[in-house]
Amino acid sequence: MNTPAVNVTWEDLVSTALVGTDRRSTSPGEVLDQAAVQAVRARAGRRTREGRPPAPAAEETRPLAARAAGDRLARMLGGEQARLLPEWLEAAAVIGVRVPAHLIPGLLDLGARDRSIRSHLGALTGARGRWLAELNPSWSYLLAEAADMPSGDLWEFGTSGDRRGYLAALRAAAPAQARELLEQGWDKETPEDRAAFVLLLSEDLGMDDEPFLEAALDDRRREVRQAAADLLTRLPESRLALRMAERAARFLVKDGGGLRADPPKACDSTMERDGVRPRPPAGTAQRGWWLQQVVARTPLAFWAGHLGLPPERAVQLKVGDWAREVAMGWTRAAILQHDARWARALFEVEPLTDLLAVLPPEEQSARAAELVVRHPVDGQMIMMLGGVARPWGPRLAKAVLKKIVETSGTQPWNAGELIRLAGERLDPAMHGHVQEIAELAVTLRFRYDMSKELS
Amino acid sequence: MSAGVANVRRVTERWSRDQVLSLAPDAASQKAAAGVSAPGKWSGSGALPDVVWGECKGSGATPYRACVDLSEPAYKCSCPSRKFPCKHALGLLLLWASGGVPDGGAPAGWVTEWLEQRRSRAERQDKRECEPAQGFRPSNGSAQRESRVTAGLSELERWLTDQIAHGIAGARQTGLADWDELGRRLVDAQAPGVAGAVSRLSRVLREEDWPGLLLEEYALIHLLAVAYRRADGLPAGLVETVRSRVGFPITREDVLASPWIRDDWDVVGARDEEQDRLVARRIWLQGRATGRAALVLSFAPIGQALDASLVTGTTVDADLAYYPGASPVRALVAERYGPATAGPPAGTKLSRVPGRIAEVLAGDPWADSWPVVLGDVIPSAESLVDESGNALPLHPSTGVPWRLLAVSGGRPVTVAAEWTPRGLRPLTVWDEEGQVVRL
């Protein structure tokens, strides 16, 4: 090879090569020789650059999950029994561990797509998770989730997640103090924070909170107004509750053996202020929509006096044209106001999943068991069962297992759905007693091992 | 393996799930293995220090019998799958990795039978390998090959000269077709190594600075052709390097005939790369005592058996035989004596990497990958940094290495990476507990 000309730069060589040596006064062989020497020289002569490492993450305060538990989480993130992931997260949160660092990115990616698992991620991914969330904008949602940190300056300087966590803890310990703290800086909070903070007052809600919430009905942000209105309906003596009861008395009256509905003809500004949304969803009649919302926001205690009937009888009344809207209003009210008696009465008429959630767990399970025994499997039953919290009681377990065996030959798709749900909700200790349904046994065994690793 | 029972007593440390999955031939196998790793699927399972076995319930009446000799590792399963290791063997290992296989127990008859077979086969092989290897004698066939390669490479030299004479500005339009044609001629000329280099040229077109990168590649191919032409004046080691880069085959026997190097070899990382309907698995080793780097390369059609005998994060006591060359790195495992105590490998200082790479390139200017194990480095989004602020960039295709960042959390860790001219590809990191994490 020729001795390379020292004064030729790499850029010169590249530009010569691009246009071709035919247009320059060098030979192609020389260009290739020189390029080879320079290329190898550049590769071999490359030095380290100057770099700045990221600032280290804070020390972890939680212990690492046991290795077996971490390995199981890795399997689930890899797709095995992925539906049980929320249960893993919940169990890990209860025992206060953190996840192995190398699994955090996978978990945070999942949280970016699925909001439902976010609530535990703040604590479970620990200091490392927060450190990563600061670096990756698509994980920044994590900073809005509460992590367990000591208090101190948190209220003043923490991320929104920290501040929500702090306020929630204070509310649980000293409800009035929490509200007063909130009132002090209320005007300076962001709309998102205001909405989240109002919701936190649902813990230990009382008439002391009423003036603050009543004022919040004039907030600029709809979410804040809605949250305040939802809370006020749970206080039968609140001004909002009284206004609603007054409206309800006008729109629904007892008429012989039934009820006559006379829905509002307009949604005035006072109704709107009280949380009634003027525009109905597509396909819903305006007046019925307003009626439904007024019923939903009226304290349920009002009806016993107004109709002279207990809830069990009230739900049986014939309503005529607006029956659907009234039933939906009551249903929504029972859920909003956590009224078990009304929920029970309404469930008797129509077994809606959402109503079950208002009942204590054992009762959910018992009522669901009755339905399963009495009815054939269909989509509605599966939806209803989806709302029954785990673990399912022995009666429900027995009823569902029987249904699975009965339907596996005739309706394999429904049986499949039941197996899937049963796998998630049955007590995992039953894994040894369901051997005849192999898929179920595998899932329960998986959960059984999982719970042992996280105990 | 003639050492047999005497050293089988060494307890194999239980592998992590990640390590097991790295043995799978492809992603589908990983998934399938997870599916059969549930404890409920297995019966009669047990583990001795170096062997795991169990019976897996399949769709048929008879369960599949799977057994893994951990020292190697070697796999056996009665299922008809053509994948290797099959999902049952992997599933069994996953179960074992998660603590789901009870220690001890007497191995069933079929387990001992298989182990016996393996042992006697290994002894027979030992005997065969003790026979003197045949020396290298050029036959008529190889003389013919020699002249074909000579002709093919001088044509290549002319082609390259033409490109530079007319200018490479049009490579984006005509390159793919030209290189395809050129590659075919080089295959006909029995120079598959150069043909491979030509077929990889298309990669540079994706880059923004493609003219510079293309000139670099053309120049290095030119350098190889010139080196082959002038081989008579080159040192012996460099001649070997040139011949292997050109694509002259070297037999296993010839490699094994070179002196062996015994060490405790850390398996520091592995990377699979798909090319021309083949998967190439590159497994990087580093000797504990010698500090030498080694590459064990295996190829298989997509979805088929790849070398699964070296598990990232483990350490094996073995003899390696290196392929000849000026910067030897590719090697064969000549003899395994069993596992050695594992743990994070010793890391080099980041500031010493450029010097090391310069030495490698001084021997083999075409070297484009080399393993480095870096101790006490802090990963950032685009580089690895040491405590004095010296940094080595990551390969652009790596993207932000989130898993690596997560494990380090801004603190120094040991990272194994593949050096390439365009930057480091991180392969493995050891976490705060000394656990290996594949990246």
C-alpha cells in the first residue's frame, strides 16, 4: 500500500469517493488505500469521551421481594397468567416489598397502557421507579401515584402523588385538619389536583365539610364540581341534598298504586350548578336524562317519607313512561351513597353487577350463588360474577364449579369464561380439589404458590 | 466427560429464569416453555446436584420424560419435537429455577439409563479424539479453490476501483442490485466470507452518514482483497486471519489440534442475530485466570437447535481451542470439566478499553466485535461512564437501555458488552445482589 498522504482528511476522501476520481486528479486505488488506513486508524485511535452519569437514585426504604416472587412476576410480565398480575401487585403492596429493579421498565410500560394497575406501582417500584419516571416521559404518570415516604415538607414540595398521599393520610388521622389545610392553598392548586383532593374528602365525610363542598360547586373545572356534588348527595342535610329532594318531590309523585313522573322541562342553571349535566348521551331523551340525574342525586332517605314506603316496596311501584330512568336513578344513587338496603332491594328486581359492589363481600358471594343456581349461564351472569370480589365463598364456589361441569359439553365458550373467572376469584387453597377441571387447577395452583411467596 | 462421577458432586447453583430462557431456540419456545412449567403438569420430578428430571403430562396418554444434565447442559426428552431444547426440557428447568423441583430422590430407571448412555458415548468419543489429528495437506480440490478465490478477489478489486472512479453517489439507487450480483459471484468464487461482508453493505444505507460508512466498508473489503493477494509477505497469524475472513473453512479437527487453554470461563453474554434465514448465536466468554476473551459461535436455521450448552452468568471449567488468527477470539469448547463457582466476572476499567481495542485491531484490522466486561461503570441514556467521567458511547441501535438503567439506578455496576466500531452493545449486567440480568 502507498504511504498515505497525511494532509488528506477523511471528509476529502468521502467527497472524492462520492463524485468519483474520474473528476478528480487521484487514482481510485489510492483513495481506497488511504480510506482503509484512515478507517482502521480512526477505529483503533478512538478515545473515551467526556460523559456525565445520571445522579444516583435515592436509597430504597422497602425490602426486595423474595427471589421466587420476583421470578413469578417476570413470568407474568412475559405473558404467563398475565391476568393475575393485579393480584400479585396487590399482595406485594400488602407485605410492603419492592420489585426487582430489572423488571421495573416492563412494569412501567404496562402501567403506561393500563391505568388500572398504576395505583400500586408507586410504592412497589420504590425509589428506582421514581428515578426512572423522571428520565422517561412516558412513565411520568408514576410521579402522580403515591409512594410511601415520610411526611415533612411533602405537602409543600412533593409531587402531586406525594401530596395526595399526604392529604389522604392526614384525612384518615384528623379529618378537619386535612380540610383546613386544603382550604388554605385551594386557589393555587391545579384543576387536576383540586379534583383529586376533593375526592379524598370522601374518607370520614361529615357536615363539617359541607360549606367547603358547597363552595366547590362554583369551581371552574367540571371534574371538581362533579366530585363535590357526588359527595354532597351523601350528606342528607346538605343544602344540595335539600334542593335535590325539593326537585324530586316535584318530578315524582305518588299516584294511586303507582308513581307518576313529570320530568323537568328544562335544566336551569341551579340544577346545573348542583351537578346535573344538561347534555344527554347520544340516544337518551333530554327530559329523562335530567330526571334520572335528579333521582340519582337525591338522598335515598328522602323517599321513605315522600312515598311512605320502605325501599323494598318502593322499587316495586309501577312508574309508567319513565320507569327506566327512575330505576337507573335509584341504582346510581344506591352506588353513590353506598346504601346497602336500597342496593339489595334493587338487585332483587334486576341483578346488576354494580349494585353488588355496595354489599358486604359475604353477601355479594351469597347472592351471586343464588343466581348461579337458579339461572342458566349467559353473558349477563358472567358479567355479574365479574363484579363479585374475591375470594368467592364456598357456596358460590360450589355453584360455579357445578355450572362449569354442566356447561363444558354444551357451551364450551361460556364454560371457558367461567373457568377463567373462577381461576381468578376462588380461594387458591382449593387448587387440590378441582383436579377434574385441569385449567382451573393450574391457575389456582399458580395463585396458591404466588400467595405463599408473597406472605 | 470421562472424569464422570468424581466431579459430578459439585453442586450446580440454581439458575435464574432469565438464564433458562436464554437457552430457548426462539421466542415461541420461551412462551411454550412457560406454558408447561406449572408444577401441576409435572410428576415424579427430582433433582440431584447435576441432573434434573421429571415427567410432563402432555395431550397423549403417556407423559413425556424430560431430563437435563446440568453440568453440560445436555437435554433429553421423549417428545417428538424437533426444537432443541424442547419446551418440556425448558419447562422443567423453569420449574427447577423457581424452586419447584424437590431436591434429592432416586432417579427413575430411564434417567440413570440415559446418563449411562451419555457417559459411555463420551468415553468412546474421548478415545476417538486421542487419535492424532491429520495434518493440513493441500489437495487438488484446495488448489482449485485457491485459484478461484484469487480470480474472484481480483475481480472484486477491479469492481471496487470502478465504483470509486465513477463515484458512489448513486449507491442508494443501484447498490442493492449491484451488491446482490457481486455477492453471488463471490459465492461462486468460493469466498463466502467476503460475500457476507458485501451482503451486509445494505445496512449502511439506512444511516444518515451512509457515504462515509460505505467508503469505510469498501475500503476494508479492498484491504482484505489486497491482503489476500499479498499474503506471501504477511506474518503467519495475519495470513490466518485474512484466510478466515475471506471464507476458507477450517475443520473442527484442525482447531482442536491447536493447544488448549484451560481456565474457569465466565459466560458473560450472548446475542442472536438473524441473517440469510440463519440464526447466528454469539456466546462471549472471559477467562478468570487468563483474562482472555473467547467467542463460541453457532448457527442454525430459524427455529432450530442452537448451542444451548453455555448459560449466561455461569462459569465453566473447560479447555478452549482457539481458531488461528492474529487476534484470536473464536474458539471451541474442547473439554468441559464441570461448572465452577459463579459470581460476577472481574471487570476491566473503562479507561483501558480503547487501548485493548487498539491492540485487537492492530492484529486484525477487520475485527468488528469484541467482548468487554466493564467494572464500576454507570450507564446513562447513551453511554457507559466511569467515576472520573470517561465515557464510551452505546451502539445507536441500542436505544435507551432502560433495563440496564433500572438495574444500576445511577450507581456503578459490572456490565458485559460487545464492542463494535459504532459503539457498545450491552449484553449483561450484574445487580446489587450479584444476580445476572440479561439485557
